[in-house]
Amino acid sequence: MSGGKDSPMVIDSDGSDSYESEDDYSPPGSPRSRTDTPPPPPPGTTSDGSPGQDNIVDGAQDYVDVDESPVVVDEKAALLEEFERKRRARQMHVPTEDSEVGAVLRQHGAPFCLFGEGPAERRDRLKDLLSRLTTDQQQQQQQQQHVTKQELPSVRRKEETWYHEGPKRLKEVRQNLLQYSIPRARDRLEKERALNADPTLITAQKQETSARLRRYQLLISQNADIRPVSCVRFSPDGRQLATASWSGNVQVSVSLRYFFRDLVHRIRSLRGHEGHVDSLAWHPQARISQSPAQLNLASCGRDGSVLLWGLESESCIASLPSVGARATEVAFHPCGTLLAVTVDDASWRLWDVEAGEEVLFQEGHSKGVCSISFQKDGALAATGGMDNFGRVWDLRTGRCVMFMAGHQGAILSVDWSPDCYHLASGSADNSVRIWDVRQRVSILTLPAHTKLVSAVRYEPCNGSYLATCSYDGMVRLWPHKVCQPLRTLQGHGHKIMSVDISPDGTSIATGAFDKTYKIWGPD
């Protein structure tokens, strides 16, 4: 104690009592000056002003980077993964055949078809399913397919190459075709070289063709039958027109000179088919060196019948044995002694019409064969099928020398250009492709029509233009190797099923679902 005042007692850490000085002592309730008493530290700091632990925690809670939130990061990763999956799905190659798409879906445990689903939606669903497979699952599937191929090598070889036994006369027929085609090819090449020696002549021909095509219009329209007209063909001399219909009738029209004068068109109706007639073909020498009593015309029907006709009688002069399935098209070989028949059983046949014997049974397509066309030289034949593919066959060896892949629909019509190395194909995918047999590739794709292309036909003189017809009711004329049609002919009220060009290249005939045929030409 000092000065009679009590000093505060402080307990030391060792337990001894001590007193502070009187200057440091203030009685309870006595105020102290602002300068003497330091302000309390702000919350979250120590007495020296340094940030405390509480401030660090509070700062972390006050400032949070939203982009680095675990939830946002996961959502961002999922979104990027979904974009990548959709990109893979768009780039995936899946089968185009609906049955094959369904089989792959079944292999992965997915239903073949959903309610209201079409083929396009089914393909998209398959792409989506395959894009969701993990990398391990894809590798496992590829390994399984590889093992399967290794385990069954003999089966794989049988699927790639096999042979069909031919008749005894096949070798003789091939040798005759060899002797027939080589001289014709030599003559054609000599004419082509002479033509190419004068470029001005080629230019003049193109200009003349373009000017003539621009003047094409409807000349004649006639009711042909009570059922749709399925095929029209000019005779080799260009003076008669044969038409086939679904009623089973084949009709022959009179000379176009009389036709234009008094419109009397029908001179003979050939009856013999019991159902639809799908195709007919004139003998190469019909009305030229063939007598009317001889074979001048051939036709085929959906009942598998193939009938041979003369021009003197309304009944057939002969018939070939039924092919056992729908016969889709007939075509004479340029030599005139062989007749090709395409069949819906994925084969096509070659008949010797003089002997009435089948000399070739050719398979190669996986589905029905729709069309066939012979090269002008007689060496090659082209076929198109429901399997979306075309094939070029060397008749002298029996080999397939070219495989035409590119169409997304059935190839319904094929035709050779007179130059013998360009080939046109019309498809159910609404397009026409031009093929170069020398390069074995498609050199041009024409977006020809808005519906399936039912027939294609080259101008027979020099191939200066191509005529195409479609179920959209239009005929388009395309200059050679040009992507723009020069002329569009409209007049049929329904699907056009067939088109043909006269031997001199001046007239065009069409047959349609509206039961009429029409003749088009320059005004």
C-alpha cells in the first residue's frame, strides 16, 4: 500500500501476489482517456492487426469461385462428353439396309422397331446406341469379330468366291462373242479417232444438239391401254413403236408418218401374257433383215414367262421356259441370237433363242436384278439390282470387271453410251450416275429428279444427250457430261415408267401410269 490507496493485486504465474503501479490502476467505473485505451481489435484480427484464423475462414466463405464449383465442373464435363458423343454418332458408318440395321440392333439387345419409327429413325437410333459404347466395349466387339473370322476361314472363302457350273455350249458361245466383239471395237475406235481429229466438227454437233433439244415439245398423246403402260420401245428402223402394259397386252403402233397424219396408232395387239408385262425388246434386225414371220420382239412378265413374237400373228411364235420368279427385263444382245432375262431371284440368264437353250445362269447380286444393258460392241453387259449395286460383266470370260457402288437405293435402269465406255444408271435414290468403265469409277452424279428414276436412255447415234424419266412425272434431257438439264418435258399426269429414243435420235417416247404414251420431238 502507498498513499493510503489500495493497489490492484495481480496473481503471478508462480502464485505470488504483486501489485501494479498506481498510474496503471483505475478503479472500477472510472473513465480512461481515448489516448490511453487502445481500441478493441476488429473482429477476426489479433491485437497487432494481423488477420486471425477467423478472418481467413470468413474470407473463404465470402469469396467463392462459382466456375470452380464441383457441381458446375461435373455439368461442364458431362456437356462436353455429350457433344463429343453426338459428333461420333454423326461420323459413324452403319448399314443402309433396314434389315441389317435391325439385325445389329438385336445384337446389342435393342428392339428392332419402336412405335412410329421409320428406317431413317432406326438408323439414327443405331448410331446413338453405338456411340454410347465405351472404348473397351468397342475393342471387345472388334476382337470378337476378328476371332470369329479366324475360326471360320473356309466359310469366309466360300462367301467371297464360288463357281456355278455352266452348260457345255457356254465355251462355244464365249468364243463366238470374242470373235464378234473385237472387229466391232476396232471399227468403233477408228471412227472415234477420225472424229477427234476435227474438234470443230465435235463443237458443231454439240451446238446442233443443244439447239434441237431446246425445241422439244409434246407432239402426240394417245391412250394405250386400260392399265398403266410399263414399257415403250422404238423398232430398229424407227417406224413402229411397241408398248407393254399391266393388262398383259403388247401393242405395236403404226409408222410414225401415218401417226402424225391421221393419229391411227394401233395396228396389232399381241396377247399371251396372263399378268403384268414389265419389259419388251426388239430384235436388232427387226423390220430390217428379219421377216415378219420370224422373231422380231420379246417380252417378259411378272409370272416369269418370256414370250417371243413375230409381226404377222397376234399370238407368240415361241416361249422360253419359265424362270420361276418375276422376270423384270429382257434385252437382245447386238448379235441377235442371244436374249438376256433379268430375274427377281438375284440372277440373270442368257438364252440362245435359235436353239431355245439357256447358255448362262449368272449370279452375283444379293437381291433381285432389275435391269440389264449390252455394250454396243457386244463384249460387256451391265446389270443393276435391288441391292443398290451395279456390275459390269465381261461376256467373253464371265468375270465381273467392275463393281458400281455409290447409289443409296435400288438401281432400276442402266444404259450404255454408244462410245462403249460411259454407262448411266438410274436409281430409287432419285439420282443418276455416269460411270467411266476405263477408270472404273463414277465420274458424275446428277441430282436428276425428286422421286425415283425409273429409266435412263442414251441417244443411240453418238450419245450426245441422255434422257431420264421419273415418278415425279417429268422427262429431263441432259447433254453429255453436263450437270444441268437442257430441257424438261412435262405432260404426263402420273408416274413415268419408261422412256425410249428413236434410232435417229429425233423422237422420244414415254409410257406412264396414266395409261398413255406420248411422243416428243422438235417443233
